[in-house]
Amino acid sequence: MNFYYIGQYQSGSTSRMRGEVLAGLIGAAANIVIDTNVPITDAGRLFKSIGWRFYIGPLIKKVNNYIRERLKDMGKGDFVWVDKGVFIEPDILSEIKNAGAFLVHYTPDTAFAHNRSGLFFRGLPYYDACITTKSFELLDYEKAGSQKTIFCTQGYNPNLHQPLHSFAEKKGICFIGLAEPNRLHILSKLIEAGFPVKIGGYGWSKLSKKYSGMENFTFLGERIFGEDYVQAISSSLLALGLLSKRFPELHTTRTFEIPACGTALITEDNKEIRQFYGEDEVLYFHDHDDLVEKIQYYLNNINQLQILTQKGTEKMRTGKYDYPSILKNILVQLDVV
């Protein structure tokens, strides 16, 4: 069996991390990477914009031609993993199936509530299995013709997301992520309450300008990724794992990355996250006033915060929410390993 990985494979990306972990788990005769970032990088700016926004145009043709050229030797029994296949034309998927390969699609993103691609919808029935991290979209996959749908959680990379600071070294409250109206309101409330707040990510320019003169506010910059992300989270006493309100998100990568970095997670309370953590492992909140009260309580009772932090981190060490464990479980369900 040969293993084909089709997806963006640039250094430092979570998609590349998945490809490398899968290759190690499968132990195939050959591992063939079809890095779709290569034709995307080579495309012009206008074609990129049209392609990403509408899933049409020269960029889409360029990506699919690139994939076709590298699938010529694929045969019966091969295993093909497509990561975020919003650009792939259905005839390529049909060719893969006709060759007798086992075809799987994975995305950590929404596919129906957001990131909607007509190419993906038309190609979906060709996949032997579709893997999603969005429990609220399981029925959508079924209605769209998915032969088999597997739900898995988001996770963390154990080689990256690690505690880098002792508890005594930690300071302040941190949020790294895209600015949204609800998040802007929450962070403004925390800053105005006098808590020391650090923010990183896109869309925070107005808030940053508004509070730039306040000693308890720090803007870390727009691009906080990789080791910079881990440093920002690990150096904080508490970090917010705020969920997006653009769609009915029930957990996010931050849900696991923050405790894995050795920091207390502040999260909205919902049934899905309750399946991961107990009351004594993360800081749950129900509304904005409840959030302020609980943060104040734990900052005034630092020993209790240290215990909660340790329990949350220990859950990540034992709970199998790391990506290798998650991907291995998927392969077991697919009867690949």
C-alpha cells in the first residue's frame, strides 16, 4: 500500500503535521506528498483571491492539474488522504475511486455553516469516509451523501504545545485569535475591569488604539503563531478559549492547546466541552459578569488557580487529545492500522 497525502504542506502548518503523523502511523510502502501549496504559491494575487473566495478560476485549474500529474501511478489498495479538499474537482476523486484506492477527506473547519465549496459538495459522495471536528455538521454530511462520517475532536501538537514557564513566572490574561464582536466586548470588559490583558491576532486595531495608553493592556501583534503562540499562552496565568459566534462552534483548538501549554483555560460552558473537562480542571463561565467574578476569585486565590491549572494540564497528558492519538483512533476506525 502507498500513502498519498493531498493538502497544503508548508513548514509549521497543522496540515503538514497531520501528514507527517499519518505517514508514521500507517507505515506504508511509500509516502507520496502532493503539496497543494506549491501551485497556490505560484499563482497571481488576483487568481488567489478569486479562487479562495469563489472556488473558480485559473487557481483551481492550476491546483487540479498539479494533483493529476502526481496521481498517475496510484493504484488499487492505495490510501489517499485529502486535507481540506475545497479546491479538488470531482473527476479527480472519481479517478481515485476507479483506481481502487481508499479515499478519505478531513477538515478541521466547517464545511456547511462556513467555508462552503461547491466542488467539495459535488465530490463528497466519492469519499469512503469524511472526518469532521464539527459535531453540529454531522447531519449535513449525511444529507449531502457522505458514505461514512467520523467525528473527532480538535487537539494539540505535543511537540509544540508544552509548558514553557513555571507557575510563578506566569502573568496576566491572554487571548490569541481573530477579533469578533463578542470577543471585542469581552476583552474590553476585562481591560476596563483592570485585569492585565494581552491580545494577539487580526482585527484588534480599534481596540488596541482605544486602550494603548493603559498599563494593563498589551497588544502582541497580528501574527502570533507556532512558538510565539506557545510563549504567549504559557507565560500567562489564564488564557481565553473563546468560541466563534459566526457559526455554532462548541470547541476549538484553543480548548486543548491552552492547558497543554500549562495554562488555565477560561471557556464558555457547554455540553461538548463538559465531555473533555471537569469543573475542577478549567474555568467555566456562563456570561460576562460571571467571567469577571471568577477571574477575580482565582486571582485572589492563586493557590486554587495553580491546582486547577495543574489538573487541566494533566488531563491533556492522559486524555489522548494530542494529534497522534486522535489520528491513530481515526485510522483504527477506518481499519487502516
